[in-house]
Amino acid sequence: MLASSKNKEQAYLMGYFRSGPGQTHKVEELHYAYSRDGLRWYELNGNRPVWASSLGDGILRDPFIGKGPDGRWHLVFTIRPMGPVIGYASSADLIHWEEEKVLPVMADIPNTVNAWAPEFSYDEVQDEFLLYWASSTGKDLSNSKHYCTRTKDWETFSATQLFYDPGFQTIDASLAEHDGKFYMAIKDESYVYEPEKYPHPPMNFMGVAERVEGPYERIPGIQTPDFTEGPEYLWIESRQKWLLLYDYWAYGKFGVMESSDMVHWSSELEEVKLRTPYRARHAAFFPVGEAELERLLERYALLAHYRTTTYAPVRVAAEETAGFLHDAFGLRTIAMWIRPERLEGRQVLYDEGDAENGLALRLQDGVVEAIVCGKGKQCSLQGEHPGLAAGKWHHVAVNFAEGGLQLFVDGKTAGSITSAVTLVHGHDCPGGYGGRFGTDAFGDSEGKDLFQGAIRHVRIYSVPLQSEDVQQLYLREVHL
């Protein structure tokens, strides 16, 4: 199947590099974000790189990732210095990248200036990968066309051939299959080098073909907004819709359109519906399985995991000005298993910060409650859930996502609310779980309000786990 075709997975990963407007603030290494709906993408590893290339100048731009029939992941990317080559690596788990090497895809094409934004699709008919990219030949970058080659093993390749040339400059092609036809989204780059001849600003248009190798014919009337590039298709199984995501590279944001049939497309969705990591550029979007996502969250989002069963308050943060449980955050999840001995009264489960800037979780007469505070503003939430049972284990979680607060009990949503609190600022308060360590985010300071029972598997994440993630976590640990 094509790397960007329909799938049954319900979790998605974004691979990207970072830069600011005009190629400033560049971090040209591989980064990850994850999503459950293809619209809200949450950065893993704190928006820091997860892997760096050692090829050439160590530059990794325009990453594209897809899985082969052998179950391995393959990564291709733009490298520097410019020339007739692209970068390649493979992985069994999206964490450890191996077999890194240069692929001299344009070595036999004279006067090649560059090889940009490579992607590939797996051709089931031919049982091989179709690898394609944009290259310019001649004196400069003003002659870009798309070329391709085929490979079964990423070791030997067919002769490079011209893949797509509409008669004007194009870069950033991406392919997907729908109902037996093959669709290409691609950037019209002609304005950049010949604005007098092609006065329309850069944007992405679409083509269609009967075979993956083409020829592709342009579909009239379909294009993304001006000054966009890097189009990528993503099938969202839960909604039975295609997304076309694209990069406003000079403006520091992404846009998205959607379709059920690849022919009738919506206008660009409202900007508030799409969240992508700060300074993310030219991203790949692809499905991952639940086990793969679990490993990625454990590796790149889990800040702490306290496994041991405890029966008294546990301090995990001292009174300090910065560091773990002191730094500002806009994204967070706290999850834990609790076995209350009694349900009456007030019992603090988690205490971070204070009523000025903080996050807290507690039981109030057997009801789970959460609160988040930022610069004195507060957002609190009381759970609506079946009664907890004394002497039995229950799973409790809260997530905070830049204004959204959501509670979960035993893997199910117990309430949600949105407020103006979008950031918990840094603070110097002590914190921990199983009791109060100062003034908590609820504003209480009298006594410790100890949790009366046992707590285990306390997890702190740097992302807001989605309802599917919390349910998976609950099901995975319910028998531990």
C-alpha cells in the first residue's frame, strides 16, 4: 500500500524539523508530535530533537517516514550540502534509527543542483518502493522537476527517471491512494523564480492518475491557500476523512483542508481547530499502532513514573526556583492508581505549586476533584463518576491542555472544562503525592489532608494524554 493511504490505526505521529520565519532559529533534526484526531498535535520530548543525522553537515530537513511490508520504518530526508543525494535511515521502533546512509539518487543526472523533500510509496503490485523527490539541474534552483527511482531493499535502485513535469517549477510532492486512483498534492514553485511570468503566489495543487507512477493530470479548482507548501495527506479512520495538511513556512503555522472522496474539499478549517508544535516545519504525518505509540509516549513524554506502592505522603519536589515540578507548563497529565481505606473527608492525591500557579488532584468525600492555576486565575473540575469503593484499586487521571482540564476515573472520562488558564507559570513550591506539602492549588494550607490508603504507579507526562491513551493505560495496568 502507499505510505499515505487509508489505514485502520487511530493514533498518528508527526515527524518534523524546526525553524522560524525566514529560516531563522533552525533546529534541523528529527522531532515528533502525536495526535488522536489529526488536528491537535502535541510535541514529544519537549519539542526537542529525538534523532540527529550524521550525514554531510548534519542537516535533516523535510523528513518523511513510512512503514515497509517487513514492519520496519524507513526515513528519507533532505541533507546538506546540496547536491545529487538524499539521506536515509531505518528503524524497528521509531526510536533507534539505523543503517543511516546517503542515497545518490541523482548521481547519473548531469548538473544536478539539489535533491529536496524525498518521499516514497510502497507499490504492492510491483512489490517495491517508489522513491520520488524534486531536483533542479543547471546553474541554480530555478529548474525543479520531480524524479523517481524504485527499490526493493534500499540497497539497489533502478535508473532514475523523470516522474512529474507540468511545464513549470514544482517541489514537495506527496501521494495517496483512494478508491483505486492515485492522488498527488504538490507545490507550484514557479512564482519564486519567475514572478513576472507566474504572478500567482506559491500554493499546492492536486493531480490524479490511474497508476502510482502516473502520468498525473491536474485536478482543476483544487488548491491550498497562497504561500503554502509541504502538503501531506492523512487518512483519519474514526471520521472516514482525508486531511490535507500544509505548511505556511514563512508565517510559522500550518493549515488543513478535509475531504471524504479526494475530489470535494472543504475550505481551510478554522485556525483554532488545528494545533501543531511551535516552529514545526515541513512535516510528515503517518499512522502508528497502539503499541508503537505507547513506546513513544514512555520514551518521549513520561517525565516520571513512581511504581512503588506507598502508604504515606511522598515528596518529589523540594522548595526550588526551577527544574522538575517547578518549571512553567501548558501541557500535563497526572495518572495514578489509588486504593482508599475510607472515602469521607478531604484527601490530597497530588500537589504541585500553589494557588497562584499550580495543579492539584484530590478526593472530596469520595469524589475526584482537580484544579489548575495560572497567575492567580483558577479552573477547577469536580468529577462525575460512579462511586469509588473503599478497599479497591481505582485509576485516576487528569490532563491539562492550554486551558482544557479533563478528569478520568477507571479509564473513562469523568468531566471536562475549558478556562482562560492556559499556562502554569514557574514556582518554587515543594510538591508530591499522597498529601499536601504547603499551600496547594485549591488554596488549602491547614494540615496535610493525607490520603488514607495506598497509591502506586504515579505517572507524570509532558503531554495531555487523550481519552484513548488513558483507557489504554488503564487496561494495560488494571491487572498489575
